[in-house]
Amino acid sequence: MGNSIFNIGLSGLYAAQAGLLTTSHNISNVSTPGYSRQQVLQGTATPQFTGGGYIGQGTDVETVRRVYDNFLTTSARQAQASDSQLTTYASHTATLDTMFGDPTTGLSPAINDFFAGINGVANNPTDIASRQVMLTSAQSLAGRFNDLAGQLADVRKGVNSEISGTVTDVNMSASALAALNAQIALASAKGGDTRPPNDLLDQRDALLTDLNKSVGASAVAQSDGSFNVYLASGQPLVIGDRANQLTAVADNNDPQNLDVGLVSGGTTVMLRATDIQGGVLGGAMQFRTTVLDQADDKMGGIALALAASVNAQHALGQDLNGKPGGAFFTTPSAFTQAALSNTGSAALAVGIASATSLTGSNYQLQYDGTNYKLTRLSDNTTRTFATLPQTVDGLTIAVGSGTPAAGDSFAIQPARHAAADIAVALTDVRTIAAAAPIRTSQSLSNTGTGAISAGSVDANYLGTPLAAPVTLTYNSATATFSGFPATPVTVTSGGTATTYAAGTPVPYTAGATLTFGGISVVVSGAPANNDTFTVAPNTGGTGDGRNALLLSALATAPSLVNGNASLTDANGQLTSFVGTTAHQASVEADAGAALLTQAQNAQQSLSGVNLDEEAANLQRYQQAYQAAGKVMAIADSLFLSILAIANA
């Protein structure tokens, strides 16, 4: 009996000791990231059958288990991946919001100053100081475009650096997870299903959480206790004790960007931006694709439209020297990039035929050996051509040099680098073409009430500018005008245009627009027979600011940027796009942080160490230890008593 009591007390002593060790372990790891509190599970030892029934034989320590819930842990892990992505995305968009929304250093003040300078010249065309202000404000505007483009380029470099660094972090976590998988599989084989390696499992969970800070990943448990880890796209990152590696390489179609590939079995599979979800990596890729690229293209579109529209209108004017206006801004070129994998020698030559016809989209041109397929990336619309050159969406696409090979691909970015390339072409303020090249007048001897407008010119005028005055004479008998140059005349009245052959008398309609040789005038009123109206070169018209007024009107002229907005509207849309995106990203980041805190609290409420509870457990196990020791002391006393009786 003494021996049985002694063994029962010893089993209780062992159980209490296991409880004290486990509780002490919990207390020591209260601040260890990813640690799950542990519990000792006890069961009764197999009882002994006697004539009086089954007599208990004490307790057995069955196992030490983690207090763990896979659902709560997985939810916290997913919330961590989402929070890291949202935080990264919000941080980057806030940087762009500061760039474009700043009332001092943003694009809006520079655009406003430029058009204010044009208005100054329109009001006082002969004032050299006003012309200098206009030229200086133009240079400041071009410099602002250049500066913002440089900042966006720096942001792009920063994103590339972040992607590269995060890929390194992911690879380190994947390798550590594979090593832990090997240890866990070995330990699980020794301990079986009922004796898991708790601390190793916690370390693996902590590593998975760290991995999800870098990139979203899910884990699938295997029969040997290991985890297989997969990216959001389903690509395997860790299989048992083998870790695949991510790699950051230059984008095949756009080498200024880093793309991410998965190296498995010596083969690299490139991942699409949409394949990478969650974590810092997902946030960086999302920002670059949905915000940075769009902001770069939108700002470039404004620069293109500004240069093209100002240059076109400036060419229709006349400077202080009496000469036609030249290019005011340098015209940025569309950017093209041959894919790194191309085997042919072709280089594209892409020109901008019409800035107002641009769609704001980028393109990809592919050659299959016979035909060219052009894909507009904004909506994946495709067109197929047997030959080049072709003009599409305001772009003229041709093979500039070399020969393409089957499978070759080319990226076309009409506006991506326009803001970096724009500059002011003029250096002499006297060459600012503020005046119109024509002027009109009516004879002082006219007896009717007819009047002629100041007139305007379009691009057709540049081909055949007036060399001498043109006098239009009214014939009241036929109600027609004659005296036009040897060119067709178009009469537009009430929205209806009618063209008359050269040398044909032109019927008169009061208020109709008469267009010939790129010149448009409006004659109104009731002219009398033989009344004359003259259209002549604007010789000596230094005080004329009509072309400057037309330049000023370009700020609000519709359909200049990508065919759907004025310069002012387009800049407002860009600022609004960045600002709205940044605000939404901030709100979503706050929500993501709240969800992460909620998920972590739920997980910790179950698995976290509570020091008050552990202190109570210490006292409980201490008392159990002491009681078990007392049982053993009694057993010892009983055994000595039996020996004493036997020796008596």
C-alpha cells in the first residue's frame, strides 16, 4: 500500500512540476511575438482492479498543448497582409498628393501664371516688360513640369527599391519557413499527433505573419506537420522543406520598372501585378499600376496638349518683327521601348499627329512575322495591320530602323516622358507672336451699313499667306461678293456650310462666315452696291494683341487634352484624381489598421498570455506540488511503520 501511495504521490508531483514548468514558460514568453500560451493536459492513470473495485493509480501528463485557434490565427494573418498593403499604398499616394496639391509648388500656380503672362501681352503687345514676364512664366511652367516629372521618377525609383528590398525579405522568410518545416516534420514524427512541437509551431506562425507583412500568402497544412505556402495567385513559395525564391527583374516591356518573378526548378515565371496581393509588395505594385503610372501619363498629356496647342496658335500669329510665329515650346516625342526579349533589330518611330486625338492610353505593338497587332491597354482594344506606318488615335506609328522578328513586341507611351521633355523654344521676347497676321477694313466711301469683323486665320493660311490686300466688292443686283483670291470660298450660316468654286460670285448672307485660303471673316449689316471690304497683311501691326488673346483662351478651350478636357480642367482632374485617391487610401488604411487590431485582439484573447491567470496557476500548481509531496511523506511514514512492525 505504501508503495502504491508513494507512486500516486509521485505522479501528482510530476504533474504539478509539469504545470509549474509550463506556467513559468508562459510567463517568460509573455512578450515573445507569436507565442501561444500552453496548457498541461492530464489524465487519470490506469486504475488497478481489486476485490473492492478499481483503485486509482494517480495521474499521467498526456501532453502540453498550445491554446490555439487556426481560424483566428489565419484571420489575423490575412488582416496583417491587407493592412501592410493599404498602409504602403496610402503612404505613397500621400506623397503624390503633396506634390500635385501644394498651392505653391504644384502645377496649378505655374499654369495660372503662364496664362496671366499671356493676358499681360494681349493687353499691351508692345511692352517689352510684359513680354519678358510671359516668357519667364513660360520657362517657370516648363521647369515645373520638369521638376514634377523628376519627382515622379524619384518616386518610381523608390518603389523599385522597395520592391527589391521586399523580395529579399520574402526570400529570407521563405527559407526560414522551409527550415522550420523540416524541424517540425522531424519533431512531429517523434512526438506523434498528441505531442506537437509547440514552440516550433509558434515560430512558424510568427514567420508566416512576418511573411504576410511583405506579401500576401496562405498556408496549407500537410500530413507530416509541415505547411505549404502559396502566394495569392496560387504560385507555390514553400513546399515542405524546399523554398522557391522571388526575383526582382526589369520589366520586359518597360525596363524602368521592376517586375517580380518566381524561380522554381531553375525556371523563372513572371508574375503579373494582379498576381501579387497583400503586404508591402502588393501595396507597392498597386500604387505603381493604379496611381503612379496614371499620374505620370496624365501630367504628360497636359504637357503635350499645352505644347501642341500653344505652338499651333502661336504659329498663326505675327511677332514684333512682322514675321510668323515659330514654335513656342519644344514638342515632346512619344516614348517607345522595344521589349528586352526581342530578337529583331527594329526600332519604332512614333510621332504625335494630333495631340487632341490622344486617348490617354498606352499601347503595345506585337509583330507575328506577318501582321502587326496594336493593343490599346486602357480597354484592350486591338487593331491589326499588314504594314506600317499607320495613324491611330492621334499617333503615327512606323518602323524607324531595322527589321522586326516574329514575336517582337514594343511598348508605346505617348505621354509618359512628355513632362520631362517639355521646354521653351523661344529666347527673344520680340519673337512672341502676339499679333494676328491679317487685318480688315471697310472703305470710308461705303454708303451701306455693312461691317466686317477683325478676321482670323487657321492652319491653312500658313500654306498661302496673303502677299497683297484682297478687296471684296458687293453687288446689290445679285447680292453677291466678288474679288476673292483664286481659291474656293466656304459660306457658313446657321451651322450649314456651302462651298463655292474659285472665281464664282459668293452669295451674301448677313452674319455668315466667309472662309477662303485659311482666312475667316464675318460681314454683317446691309452693304450698298459697290461697297468694298479689305483683308490685308497686318503690316506694322505691333500694337495688335489678337493672337495673344487667342493664346490666352487656350486655358479653357475644350477638347485639348486627350480630346475631352481643357488644360485647366485636365490639371484639375489630375489634382482631383491624386487627392481623391490619397484620401480614399488613407480612409482604407485606417480601416485596415482597425481590422488588424480587432483580429489580433481576438487571437490574443484566446492564445495570449494573461499574467494574472498565470500567477493563479503558479499558486495552484505550487499547492498541488506541496500536497503531492505530503502524500509521498505519508507513504514514506507508512512504509517505515510497516518495517518497524516487521522488525519488532
